[in-house]
Amino acid sequence: MEPQVKALFNESMLEIAKTLYPMDEGSLKLLGGFESFVYEYTLNQQAHILKFTHSSHRTRDQIDSEFDFVNHLYQQGARVSKPVTTRHGNYTHRIPVDMGYFTLSSTEKAEGIRTKDLLTNPTLMDNYGQTIGAFHRSTMTYQPSFNIDRRFTWYEDPLIVDARKYLDDTDLFILGELNSVIEAIKQIPMSLDNYGLIHTDIHAGNFLVDQNQNLTVFDFDDSAYFYFLSDIAIAIFYTVFFNPNRHEVSKPFIKALLKGYMKQHTLKKSDFLRIELFFKLRTLILYLALKRSTQPTDPFTQKYNSIYFEDLKQHKPFLNLDYDVLYEEVQKESMV
């Protein structure tokens, strides 16, 4: 979140929230947030999430379309946090400030805990893949509701559109790499079973796991029309990107994830073989997000850049895998 946006937020907005959402007295507390101010509150002891999102990041119409999509998934039986409406029956509420406005929104809080078992728990790996596959099957029938705008296409995201302003002479090559990978992805043939409105950010920070190893996914803030393969690539990327042995540990994880995914939705080999494009896009996007929202001394940013800055310069693949062989192994093992 940019510093000038942080300066616009004030405590009076919390009082507005209390008038719009029924909540237990004294239950509202700050959780943090990277691109929005995120709070938790309870109603009859049930936990809910409250978000304040500035218009420079997402417009109110975009958040309404996000919630319309999440509600569709919820109605289809997908494992998502249920949207909560205001006292007036709206998904969102607009709060004007000196520069733009904040949009207020809320969902029920997902049940479960965060997990660190994604590389060691076969049931969880399978469920992870099945969850993503079920989302993609459900999105094939999604149409925006009346008076709801169509959600943006992936390359219209402000972080991509405004990428140049976050770069300087030391890293301007990032812009060229970004433009190159965007153009390559745009050439991929689109079909109903490989492209649609998706989450685009299903990593372990955006879901909780219950005692039965089932996932509940939240934070559809980045949802956009994109290739389904992006969700698969992001699940893999964030599971192994800081693992010092990522090239070795990724293969069994990918195989388990794809087996789960294919129980719910199809994945053509021709699509899967393009996954390195989506790994590279995510590597670039995360670099830009950190450049925009953190200081160079931030420990996470320093660690990330120490691994990936030179890799991007030297055009190194994210994973040293034979994706053709890997896909065939998944197909064979799924038939056993």
C-alpha cells in the first residue's frame, strides 16, 4: 500500500463500519493488510472480516464485481468465504476522502488454520488441486449479475498498467521482461475450459485448512479474466519459491496437485507446457508489488530480490523440470 493512501485512513471510518455491519460490542480489531486495511469482528461470536480498500487500488464497481463472482462460487458449493452485505443489502459502501474514496466490504471468516504442510501432506495436496479445479469448473457458468460490471482482464491490473512508475535505471529491464511475457501469454488460444474469471492468487496465505484437510479460500481482490493455468502456476510458485531445493521438491508436489485438479476439471497438455510463462509473470509481478509497497530494507523484499533479480536478468527458468514427461507421468498414475 502506498504511503499517501495510508495517510488517508482514519478512525472515523471504523465508526461508519459499525453502523453498516451488525457486530458484537468491542470485537473490532486490526489484522493488517498489504493492499487494504483488514479488520476482524464478530457477530454472535462468529468471526467476520472487514476490509477498507482505496479507489487507487480497486474501484467500488470492481469490488462489487469481485463479490458477485464470489457469491456465484459460494452458490455453486465452492469452498469460499461467504460475502456479507451491509444493513442496506449492498456488497459494498463508499467512504469519500480527500483523494478518492475507500470501499468498505465484508465476508464471513474462513474456518481452519494456516498450513505449512503443503509439501508433506498428500491429502492436502490433492484437496488443493481439487479446490482450484472446482473453481474453474464453476467459473465456466458465471455471468455477471444485473448492474454488475464485468471484472477486468488480467493485463488491465493497475500494477501491470503502472509498472513503469515503480522502476528506475537499476531495474528498468523488468519492464521489457514484463512486456515480453505479456505478449507471449496473449498469443495462447482461449477456450471455455482454459480461460475465464479466476482467483489469480490462491496461495497458502489466502486459504485456511480445517481438520479434514479441506480448504476455504478468501481474498479475491486480484480476481481477473485469465487463463486457468495461472491459478495452478501460482499455487506451485508460492509453495516452493523460497525453498532452497525448489527444483527437487516441486515435482512430487506438482504431480499431486495436478492429480487433484484433474478430478474436477480438464487440463490439456498443450496448456500445461506453457506454465513457465506464468511462473515468470508471477516472478515479475511480485517484484513490482514489493517495489511499490515495501522499503528496500524489508527482510522479505531483500530475500526475494537476492534470489530472483539475477534470475530474471539471465532468463533462468523458475523450475528445471521436463514438463512433457511430468504431464505424462500424471496421466499414467491417475489411471492406476
